[in-house]
Amino acid sequence: MSTSTVSPPTQRRAPVVRRLDTTQLVYVALLAVIVVGTVLTAMSGRSFFSSGNIASVLTLTSTLGFVAIGQTLVILVGSLDLSVPYVISLASIVGGGVMNGEESMIVPGVLAALGVCAVVGLANGLVVTGLGVHGFIATLGMGLIISGYLASNYQGNYGSAPRSFQLVGITLFGPVPLSTLIMLGCAGVGVLMLNRTRLGHHIYAVGGGREVSRMSGVRTHTPVVAAHVLCSVLAGMAGLLLLSRTSVGSPTIGNQGGYDLMSIAAVVLGGTLLAGGRGSIVGTIGGVAIFAVIDNVMSVMEINSFLQDVVRGLVIVIAVAVYARRAIPRRATRFPDRATAVTIGDTP
Amino acid sequence: MSGIGTADAPATRRDALPEHHGSITRRFLGGLVTPGGAVFVLALVLFAAVVASNPAFGEPDRMVRFLARSAPIAIIAMGQYFVIVAGEFDLSMGAVIATQVVMAGNLIGQDDSRILPVLVAMLAVGVLVGLLNGMATTLLGVPSFIVTLGMMLALSGLVFYLTGGAATGNPTDNFRSIGRSGVEDVPVIDLLPYPLVILVVLAVFAVWLMRRPYGRTLIATGDNPSSAAVSGATVWWVKTRAFILSSMSSTVAGIILVGQAGVHPSVGQGYEFIAITAVVLGGVVLGGGRGWVLSAAAGAIALDLLFTLLNFREVPSTWRDTVQGVIIIAAVALSGRAWRSGNKLPRMLRRPEADPEPPIPPAVPPPATGSQSAGTP
Amino acid sequence: MLAPATPDNAPGPSGNPGGGPLLRARGITKSFLGNVVLQDADIDLVPGQVHGLVGENGAGKSTLMKVLAGVYQPDAGSIEIDGEPQHFGHPLQAQHAGVATVFQEFNLLPDRTIAQNIYLGREPRKGPLVDTGRMRRDTAELLTGLGVEGLDPDAPVRTLSVAEQQIVEIAKAISFSARIISMDEPTAALADHEVALLYSIIERLTARGVAILYVSHRLKEIFDLCDTITVLKDGQMVTSRPAGELDESTLVRLMVGRTISAFFPDKDPDTTPGEVALELSGAGNGYVDGVDLAVRGGEIVGLAGLQGSGRTELLEGIFGVRPFSRGEVRIAGRPATLRSPRGAVRAGLALVTEDRKATGLALNQSIATNALGVVRAVFPRRTSAARQALPGLLSSLEVIARSMDQEVQFLSGGNQQKIVLARWLGTNPQVVLLDEPTRGIDVGAKRGIYELMRALAAQGVAVLMVSSELPEVIGMSDRIVVMRDGRVAAELPAGASEVQVLEAATGAGSGEQSDDQNDDQGGESG
């Protein structure tokens, strides 16, 4: 019996320049942003690479990082989570409230906060799968529901974090904050889950093709619900981190930071398709880092915080626009055409 | 009420198709059963409940003042309708309102002669925002919720920066009277508030617009953009105009709110969600192609009645967000089934996968003799 | 010609003694909404043999295949495997019974790797984690077992060519220990050397005792591969014979060759075609190339060809949906660059698309809204005049509905198509492009549409019609242009026979084979 090689001799995809895959691309972009940032920081008389500054940047990555990891899961499965700001606030309230300054209550506080968040995530997932409402709407509604609850029951700061819990937020190992390490640890677990567990594989599968997955016997509701639960729990960790840093629970802290939009933008920048099915947490971390550097540089340049929002808004829209073009699948043409635009295709 | 068309009869000239099926009454009742019609019933029911809670509310002058206070959200509900029926979202409404309010406050000052030029400037800003939202969505290909969220972030940042976050500016009473006063010496109700007049005028305009070629093209584009494109519609411009209408409605709401709520950069916060809730309550389908503009306005009124009812029942107004969240989820979940068409996702959130149902089976070619049983394909 | 292993020698996994049929289907009948698409079809699939299924479009080949795959449930008839009656209520059941199907639209997740696709839903585990190493190794084994080298199990499917994706589908089928594999037009999008690879894979499969059902238009391949050939025509079995007893021209004659009834309206003998209304010279847009075509006013030109030959793309090029990057287009003698549908409409063109639900209608809108769609979008000032003329127009088209308010999603297919036509007629086009105008429409409505086409031509409109139904092409066209692989293959006069058209479309008569590279899968969905 003969064996034959598959690759045809010529025009499969003829990239003149070897194209970068999207994960590599985001880290290249990060490098570029760091270079620009270094220059701008120097112009303001400071050093980007000073220990203190690196610590600042990394601190910025941790909160957004938690949220973005969760958002990655949800987007991969074909859904979305706009309730994260409110979940963050909720976690800080519950955590602060249960801990109430007592060292012995740290663990119960953490568990309670994350438990509540898991319930919220479960509710999100069930609305999406059970009621057939897209995640965008379901989580928008859920966020509003939580918002009303918080506004009605908590007028200001609530509860407090005991000393050793506060340390979590500020401990540094050299320039590397403990919080960043924890966040990267979560990222690692997330990567492992996505690549090496059935749940992870099914998250990709359901996001990439629900019908095809169903025809292959995958229970399509499970990955969706699981992704939402994990996303809310991770948002809860962001909330606990903020509790640790501010030492009090706050019903509005989640809204200060644009976490919903920024997390989605970080996920998209990292190469995950908004429609689901393709992407990685590794890429998302790159996206988070880019925003952290941008935020840091703006602070160093002492740009007014409101103007920072303007910059963020613009960066987000432009970043998604650039990635939107890449994600459109193009049908191969039969007659390669000089005039036809070369596809900004996706590479392996 | 509906049925699959019957088999075609052999070729004879038929009477022209009637414009409508059934008597006016029948159509009216039929309309009430749809989500878009039921919202009017809901509004009436809520009104009755409010009056039951507080009989004084039923007095004409109270009602009229209530409608005047609801006018801003009814107006933005109509604006949001245009965008949603086109298949998109506008989450920047609150920021536009804030921008307009702050502009009015700071640029007019106590100088009446500035009112007109500043109004023109405000409208221009509204058009610009709508243009940017629309073009970024259609030409850059960024999903509208991201574009408008980004616009909200940028615009509110700008507004807060320019005002330093504090209530500033104090426009002349003449300007504020747009939101505060009205036509005087009207029989029965004594004062006909300007906001109500504006609302009615805009509602009439909106209904008229939706019956015009543009309005029909808009809803057809939301229903099926590919088909609209083949029909020769310039889809990007059709949608962009919807965004402009939406920003303009936020502008008008802002103008009214200057009189009703004062000048502060946090005026209007969260209004986009109120608008979406109202639109969804009005039975307009997210994803586009279905729904009536007046139902959106009715949804806003119903929502405000609901809030008023909760007020009278001494439910703290801080629970409003929760109420909205529940309504949004419930209305979307139910409305999809009620209109008998599924909720469609924004284009970018959908994978371009093959149609899962079996393709239209090829019809069997005509036999050499005899006729085939005429079934419906 | 490859010699398939004889069934008696094949080490069949079925353990089927004496090479009797593995699958036996009898009396399979299926109708859709009153249209009988398959009637009393029988088929036997023998282990280690390739069974070819041929017939022109609409003959019922796809339907039969989908019944065997469990996608459709037959209205009547039985299926037996190894003598046991089977009932496939769902494709998964067919799969478990050992029947795998490779459709033209692959059931693959483009962003997942080959290994991940093959093991979707049954990922092997080592402890709590997925054993990706084993997935990779097993996949590699499957691929080499098919005789394929150079495919990386970790390559995402979207980076593969169509041929490679097809191999993945076949490998997936093997991994389920399929004993019967059906393939639907497997070479429609393959280049020559890829076809050769497919042949060798099929050879290996049959050697292992797999029974293959091979559905194709390409007669050369049918004769290269198949042991038995079944011909379907108009939903019925014409014959089922060993391949050795047939040859290409006999086959074509069996596939078609019906008498064209007087079903099609007569052409008005007095009409002489007018000036050239639409002219293409060397037009190309990446899917078609070098097309020269002219349509005169008053003429109906039929555009025939196999699925994937580029006919829809040609119409899309003319209409500005997929603008031409090469060549020239002239409308009424004057050069025109049509870069958008809007421009085309302004130039007096109209396009009735292939899939009215996807690109022809706004299903939630009323008849009136749909019928006025083009006027409102492009000529808004003519709207009130068009609206006044609408009842008359719908009447003359004999649209049956409750009122103009009715949502078009509730109309029958024929009526829906008439609304699409009404939409265009309201703009008084000079050139009308039709893509499968009577697809999915019952007989009565078809006649109405044919009459309409004749009436249009009588008024001097130039009509270019794409159709996959040979009787329709021949019955209605004044001239027939046949496309193949993106180019014009032949131009035939009005009296052409179905056989001539089919031969030009398949390249059968001339002994040519498709010679292009980088075909994608199914150039048109038609």
C-alpha cells in the first residue's frame, strides 16, 4: 500500500512573511508598549524599571488579571459577563463583613465571599442555558440586580479586613507583589484546566461549535455554567484583593475601574475571539499587562484620572477594531487574485 | 392568527390583496396580545395600581406632571429603540446626557443670548457622538456594546475632567424653564409642561419616521442585514443614522433634565440601562427586526409607573436597579418566545457557522405526464 | 484504474461470511411537506466494496444518504445491518451502528486540533487529566493507517486544506470503527493530487472490509472506484448494476433523458432579441475567471453547471456583491463598474438570490415591507407610487396571502419567491439575474414563475438564470451557458439535450478532468 504526503507543493497559504500567532503578537505589542512607556516615563523624570515602578505595574495587573482570566473562560464558551463590577463589590462586602477585623475570621470570610460569588455565577449560567438568554443580557440583568441590592443595604464602607489579610495586598517579594503571584497561579491553574481537563476541552468545543459538540455527545450546558461560576469566583478574588488593599469592604469599589470593559478588552487583545472557541489565558495575561503598563505610564505622567478614562476608552475601541479584522474568516479563492486583498489570515 | 400559506391555485386572476386582514377591532385586539401591545395594557394596569395606592395621583394635573417627569426616559427609550431595532446597542446614553447637561450649564451661564448658539452646539455634539458610535460599529467592525461602552468611558471621563467632578454652571432660568415650566392657563390641567409637549412632538415624529422609507429600511436591515444589502441599502449609513437618532434623543433628554435635575456630571448615570429596560419591556426584540417605537415609550412610562408604585409602597428607590435587572432578564426570555422568533445575537458574537437545519430540499422536477399533488414546500 | 480488494478476500471486521450485504435498505421513501423526494429506493452495501450513487441534482442522492446517516427518518422502508433491523432517530445512533458519513459541510471545530476533533466528547483520561499524549499518538496512528503522512495531530483544523479536513473526517469515522462510510461529493473541492490521495485511502478502507457509499457527479471517479453503481432519477431508482456493465454515456443517458413536457410556457415566436443589455469580457473575481458572456434584451440565458462551478459567484460579481477585479462589464453598451448592490440597482439590475430566507427576505416583516424594500432603499421618492401599484403587482403575480400585512415567514415557498420578485419588478429592471428561482417551490408556483420570466423577456428585459434543474434550463433558455470550475465550459443553443449540458458540466464527454488547484469547499451553496 502506498503512503503519500499530504501537503501540496505550492499555494496552500503562501505567507511571504511568517505571520505571528495572536498570542505572540500580544507579547510583541506589550514589548512595544513597554518601550514607549519607558521613554515617556523617562521624559517625566522617572525610571520605568525602578523597583517601585515595576511593583506598581504588577499590582495593577493583579486585580484586572483575576477578572480577565474569568472573562476569558466565559468568552471562550461563547458567552460574556458584564456583572463582574458588581460581583467584585459584593465579594468585598461579604468578605469584609464576615471578617470584621478578626484574624480568626479570615478563612470563613474568604469562603463566604467566594461562595456567594459562585452562587451568582451559577445563577448567570442557569439563566443563559435554561432561559436561552445570551450572556450579555443575562449578566447585564444580574449585575443590575446585585447593584440594587448593594445600593439598598450598604451606604458606605462595611466591615473590615484584619491586619494579616491586609498584608496579602501589599506584600512584595522584591518588585513582585504576592497578589500578582496568586493571580499568576490562578492563571496557571486555568491554563491547565483548559488544556488538560475534559471541562476545558468542552469549553473550547461548545464555544467553537455548539451543534457539532452536541452531535458528538458533549453536554453543552455544563461548560457554560462552569465557566460562569469560575468567572464570578475569580471576580470575587479580585474583590477580596481590593478589600485587602483598602482594608474595608465597599459597595462601589467594583465600579471604579471599568473592570467589565477592560477585562473584555484584555481578553480580545490576547487573541481570544469574541464569538468563542479560540483563545488562551496566556494571551489574556499579555493583554492585562498592556493595560497595566498604559495605566502606570499615565499615572507617572500625572495625567488626570478622568483623562485616563478617555485614553482607556479609545485604546479599547481601537484594539478591538484591529482584532476584529483579523478574526473574520475568509473563504479561499479559486483564482488567486492580485487585486483581491491578501487575507489578514489567522495562522496556526 | 397566522398560518402557513395554502397551496397555490391554478392560474386565474385574483382580487387584489387587501391591505389588512380583519377589521380594525380584530387587528387592535390582535396587537394587544403581542409583547409590543401588551406593554400598553401593562401601563394601564400599573396606572390603576398607582391610583389605588394614592388616589390623588389620578387627578389630571398630577398625571400630567408625572408624564412630564417621565418624558426624558420616554424620549431616550425611543432613541434606544432605533438602535435596538437595527440590531445594535447604545450604552453611551448616560454619558451623552451628562455631557449635554454640563455644556448647557457651563456655556450658557446667565446669558440668555447664548441659549440658541449653545443649543446648536449641543445638537452638533449629539450628532458627532452618534456618527462616531455608528461608524466605529459598522465600518470598524467593533461590536456596538463595546463601542458605546468605550464612548461612555471616554465621554464621562472628559466631562468629569472638565468639571472637576463637581456641580458647576448655572444656566439661566429661561433655559431651565424648558424642563421646569410649560404652557400656562390650560383648562383642566392648568399647566401643560414643556417636556410633555416635547415628548408628544417627538413621539409623533418617531412614528412618522418609522413609516417613511428610512424607517422601514431600518427595521428590515435589523431583521436581515444581508437581504437589506442585496436590496441596495447602504447598511452602514442606515445603522449610523440610528445611532445619531439615539444620541440626539439623549441630547433632548439632557436639555430637559437641566431644568428637572440641575447641572451635575452625574446626571443621567445609568440611563442607558433604563432605556434598554424600557425598550425590552416594550417587547422590542434584541437583535433587531421587530418592535414598535411607541411600545418603547410606553415601556418607559410603565417602568416609571412601576417605580412610582414601589415608592408609594415604601420600597426604597435604591432597589430600582434590581427591578430593572429582573425585568430585563424576564422580558428577554419571554419576548423571544412570544414573538415566535428567537433572540438574535449581535453579529460578532455569533460564529459564522453553517445553517444547522437541513437545506431546502430540491423540488422534484415536473413529471412527463400528469400532475403532482400540489403540496406546500 | 485502482483495483479494489475483492470482498471474499477482505479481512472484514464485520465477520460477514460469504460477502453478503452488510447493510440492506429497502423501499426507502421520503417526502418533505408534500413533495416526494425519494421513492422506494433500495440499496445494498457490501463490505470491501465501493457503491456509487449517481443522479442529477434533485434526484434524491443526498436524501438517501442522509436517511442512512440518521439525519432524516424515512416515511417508509427498512434498513438492516447484519440482518438486524435498524432505526436511526438521530445521527449518533447511526454512528453507533457503524455508519459514518462525510458530508460536504464538515462537522469539525475549526479552532480545535485534529486530535481534539477526533476525540471530541470522548477524550481519553489519565487520572483526572486528559491524556493528550495518547490522543496525539492514537491520532497519528489513525492517519498513518490511512496512508497519510505529514499531518500534525496538533494542527488546528482551520489551517488545513479542504482535502486534509476531509481526511480528518474519515479518520474520525474510522476511530468509531465505522463499517460503512458514506461520502457526499468528496472530490468537489479537491485538486488532482488530492483526489489521488483519496483514492488510495479508499483502497485501504476497502481492504479492511469497510463498505463505501460514494455519491458523486464526477463520472470518471465513479468508474475508477465503484464496484456497483445505482442511478437515481426523480427520486426513483433507475438501475443498480455492477460497474463493468456500464459506461459513461450510458450512465448519463440513464441519469437524464426524460422528455421535456409541455410544462414550460412557449416562447412568443415573434420576439427577437434586442440589443445586448449585459456584456462581460474576461470577468474574474477570484471565484470565476475569464468569463465572456452577453445577454440581450428579451433573451433568457440559462447558466448551467455543477455545484461549485461558480455560477452564483458570477452573478454576485455582476451585481457588485463580489465585485470583479478583472475584465469589463458593460450595461446597455456602456462600461460600468459595479462595486455594490446599490450601484447595480441604479444601473438597472436585479438579483434574486439563491437562498431567499438568508439573503432575500426580511422574514419578520410584512409582505408590503418586503415588496417595497428595494424601492425604499434606493429610490425612496418612488415609494408612494410603488405602494399604489403594489396590490396590482401582487395580483398579477398571483400571490396568495391573507393581506399585505402578513409576515412573509408564514407564506409558502412559492409565495415567498414571488414577493422577492415583486421587490425587484417594482424597480423596472433592465437586467434580471436569477439564482435557482424555483428551488424549494411546488409545481404550481413554478409554472407561475416561468410565465413571469417569459413575460419579462417579452417586455425586453434581459434574463440570466442560474439553475441546477436540467429540464428547467433546457425548457426555459434561449441559450445555455455551461460553467465548470469557474470558467465558461460551453455555450449551447436552445435545442441542446440534457445529455449535452451534463457532459459539458462534468467534462465527461471530452475526457477532461478538473485541473484547478486550491478549490475551496463548495464554491456555491447551491
